[in-house]
Amino acid sequence: MSDNASNGEKSRVEDAYYDQARYVRNGHYEPLLSEKDQTQVTIHDDDSPLPGHLTRDTLELPGLSEPELARHYTRLSQMIYGIDTGPYPLGSCTMKYNPKFTEDVAALESGAVHPGRSPETIQGTLELLYRLQGYLAQIGGMDAVTLQPPAGAAGEFVGIRVANAYHEHNDEGHRDEVIIPESAHGTNFATAALGGYNVVSLPSNDEGRVDLEALEAALSEQTAALMLTNPNTLGLFERDITEIAEMVHDVGGLLYYDGANLNALLGRARPGDMGFDVMHYNVHKTFATPHGGGGPGAGPVGVVDELAPFLPAPRVREAEDGYELFDPEQTIGHVHGYQGNWLVLIKAFAYIARLGDEGLLDASAKAVLNANYLASQIDYDVPYGPFHHEFVASAGEQDAADVAKRMLDFGVHPPTTKWPEIVSEALMTEPTEVESKETLDLLASAFRRASASDAETLETAPNRTAAGRIDQTSAARNPRLSWHALEDE
């Protein structure tokens, strides 16, 4: 759409896009296969080893033709929303598009190796893992990396376990506090508590960054670590990071880097150079592997030399005749089978190798550009800035959750809402580097239309989706885990 196009022309293009995006999702119900047809099948199995009360003579199955079956699943696919459908600007979550070539690489027959095979028979696998350790160490400015943790949160826990082992080894087990800024990811607080530490919350200053005076007051001989995200969840770079690192190290603490926002720094800055001692990598956020959603993922952990002996066992290293597995001297032990989720790690390796130095630089540049451009195009108040990969707008007098539901009516996925609590009625938005200007303009239009909606429309939205407003609280507390639960009503 050219810059001199009329508002009417833009509106028609946008409406066409929304109509296409919600094709079939506009309130049509797709019945279950069992609702469409039930055919009774007679079972002839007189030789069943099961006792009679555990067997049956007939079975009801859907009796559909192939076209009916194909159309059923096609319609279901049209009723859902995903990263392959349209923009997915969930702030902090970094819902990146997953390039299909990495799926092809992971599906190669040569990648199907059993974890029980001896190192001599899987030298290619070990070489890939070794090179991935090196890539991640170079990107993060770390000296050693473990690939075992199966998710970002698991990586956090491993990092805290390594920090704990380090302090214990140095006869400083009395350090029982972990300092966490209020702008941190929620998993940081949970990780520290799960690791047995007392959590010390750190307020932000007027600029949305770490308050140095508050940090100085919180630091003590009890400090085990400061967990920090940089850029933070407001999309702001901690400009005092080297001073922060010095303050933490002066009291004997460690500086932990939450790698959730590393995609904003790729090829431009490294946590290790800022003074961080340990970090985890969210490969789904930074290197475009599938977002686990509680399933198979990967959360490698990098450390400086002093912490390397405490990493999980085994790790991969070069040997005289190729590559071998070894156990670090003071290892915390195994945290996952083999070297983590191998197929996810293949995808991360393929992504990094394909992009190379120039590609990673381009990715971080576009992540920052897209976030700042979109922030400048919406009608809501956007405090702070300039931003890196994400920004947090305020819905003001509107309820952020209502705004999110209203945006669904315009064929796009809404941002993260209500967090961080630093911003009132927060709309935490991260477009990622993959979106074009046209798509960013469509997102901006959805924001503007939501902001212009009256109270009644907001309170009843969404009205143009397959499912309307859902009682999320009741659904979470009383989940219906069986279709029969609905039949009984």
C-alpha cells in the first residue's frame, strides 16, 4: 500500500485481510467425527486372551469417506491461529516463525541416532553438538556450554544449581539470597525459590531500569546471584550493566543472564563481555526452533571458566581420534537424558549456521527496527523507549484483556497483557524480525481499531471468531478433560 493511498483504500485492504484471516473462524462450528457419523462394526475375535468382561462384540467408529475426512481436518486447521497463519506479537514469549529448512534437516535419516550408541559410532552427532556448544559460547561470550536442559526454565534451574554448587565449593553456602528486578520474567522468581533461595525483589527507577541505589541496599554477604534480563521486559537496555556487574562481584555474588531477550543483541553485544557469569539460551526465542509450549524444547546454559567444572555431565569435547563425552570435575550430575532434546538442537545449529555472522546481525537489527516502528504507529500510550526487540504500551482506561480479545476480531493475535505490572494495563508487544512493514501496519491498525472501540464492544469481544468470550478462570479451575463431560450436561 503506497504512502499516498487514501484511508478508504487502506481500510478495504485491511478488511480483506481480516476476512481472509478469519475464513471459517467466524463462528462456524465444526462437529466432531463421531457427531457426523457413527457406524457399528462387529468384532469377531474369539481368541482374545482378555477375560469376557473386558471385551466387546461391537464398536462404533466414524464411517466417513476420504473427502469428508480431509475436509474435516482442513476446516479445523482454518479455525486455529498460529505463527504460520499470521503475526504473533506476544511480548516476552518471542513467537518466531520457524523456517521449514530446519525441519528438513532434523528429519534427515542420518539424524535418527539412538542415545545409547557408543561415542565411536556417532562421531558426526558429537561433532555437531561440539560445534553448537562453540557457536553458543561465541554468541554469548561464555567459556563453556551444556546442551542438556530441555527448556528455558530448565536452563534457569540448571544455572542456579551451578551457581549454588560454585558457592558451596568455595565454602560460601551461607549465601541464601537471589536478587531479581521487578521487570524480570516470572520464571526467575520461581527458579530462585525452587533452588532453595530467598527472593529479594528489586524496584525499577523512573526510566524502567535497575535502580542502582536499591541494588546497593539489597546486596550483601548473603547474595548468591542477581538474575537480570538485558534488555529487560520493557525492551530497555540496562545502560549501567558494567557498574551493576561490578557491584555484584564486589560482594562475592554471581551475575545471571536470562537469555529470553538475546535476539535483540545478536552479533552486537555479548552477556559475557558485560560481566555475566552464567546464562541460559532460549533457542526457540533466539534461534527459531519450535516453541515448546511445555513440550520438547532446549535451554542450553553457558558459564565462565570458574563455573565450568560444575556443569551437568556429560559434555562433548575434542579427542585425539574425534570427539568424546566427559564428566566435568565437580559436576552437578545429569539433568536430562543424553545431550538434551537432540532434534531441537539440530534445528538451532542449522539456523545459526545458515544465517552466519551477517544473518544474525540482520536479525537483531530488524527485531529492533520492527519493535520501534510498531510502537510509533499505535494510539495507546507507550512509556519509556527507545526500545530493542519489544515494547510495553498501556491500554489506559481500557482493560488490557478486553483490548486483546477485541484485536482477535481483526484477524491478528494480540500481545501479552497485564504484565509487567510496571505499566498499567500493559500490552507487551514483540513483532519479531520476520514481519514485513505491511504486516506491522496491519497490527497497528488492529491496535487503533481496538482503542477506538466503545465499552460495550470491548466487553463482548471477540465477536468474529469460532469461539466467543470464554470464562478463562472457570476453564482453568474446572477443566473438562473428556467430551463425555459435555454430553452429560
